[in-house]
Amino acid sequence: MLYYTKYHLSEHSANVLLDPICATLLELERRTQHYTERLNLAPGAGEALTAAHAALATARREVERLHAESAQAAHTSGAAKEAK
């Protein structure tokens, strides 16, 4: 197995890392909807794109939920540290 070093020495929070993932999922969700609405598609392609759009929307909502939870946890953790 190859050995890969970490990118940075400091820790990264899920809150920070999930934000661009949410943005990318939203972009892909919009793209699949645009394709479905604006392009002439081969038979069956519309159904596949509609299913892909639904899957991306579900994934985005789940990642947004995780993002919100990690933001809340970071806020709670930061408030606890300040109280000490």
C-alpha cells in the first residue's frame, strides 16, 4: 500500500470541509436539472438524469445536515473552551 502524507499539520473540522462538498453537490444537482429541462435527450436519458438529480438532492440534504451538526458541535465546543 502506498504511503500518503497528510496535507497539513493542523486539524481540520468537518464543518470547514463539508462546505465545499455541499456546494459541489448543489452544482451537480442544478446541472442535472438543467440537462433534463434544456437538452434533447436520447430515449431513457431523461429518466436517468431525473434519478441522478434526485440522488444528488438527497445526498446534498444529508451533507447539509451533517454540516449543520458539525457547525453546532464546533460552536458548542468553542463556547465550552471559552468558559474555562
